[in-house]
Amino acid sequence: MLSRQLLRSGTAIGALVREAEQAESHADFIHKMAIALKEANESAYWIDLLNQSGYIDINGYESIYPEIIELLKLLTAIIKSSKGNT
């Protein structure tokens, strides 16, 4: 089910960010954040599909989608700035 895929990818983001907080090295931190970014991107995909398939209406979509876009931007910025600090 689409909603299960979203639940899996969406919860993985938080878990990976939490893991990154306890990273063993700077490279490990960047790696974990990059995986979190991939999971966030996957979540955006599932949200799009849920909207297109009618599982969520346009109001639900418009309340959720901007949040995942902001999260993508935030994770991207963290990764870029972390790579700049190596």
C-alpha cells in the first residue's frame, strides 16, 4: 500500500537524523544525512502518488507537500555545509 511506503520512508528520515547526531565521524554524519535526504525524496514521491491516486485530497496534499519540500531543502543545506567543513 502507498500509505505504508510513506510511513516507512517518512519515519526513516527521523531515525537517520537521530543516528547522525551520534555519528562516529564527520563522514558518517554526512552519509547518514544523505540517506535521510533520499528517504525524504522518496516520501515526496509517495505523497505525490497518494494525491494523484485520490487517497488524499488537494487540501491534504497542499498542507503536507510544502513541509516535505522544506525538509528536502534543509537536509540538502546541512549536507552541503557539512561537506564544506571537511
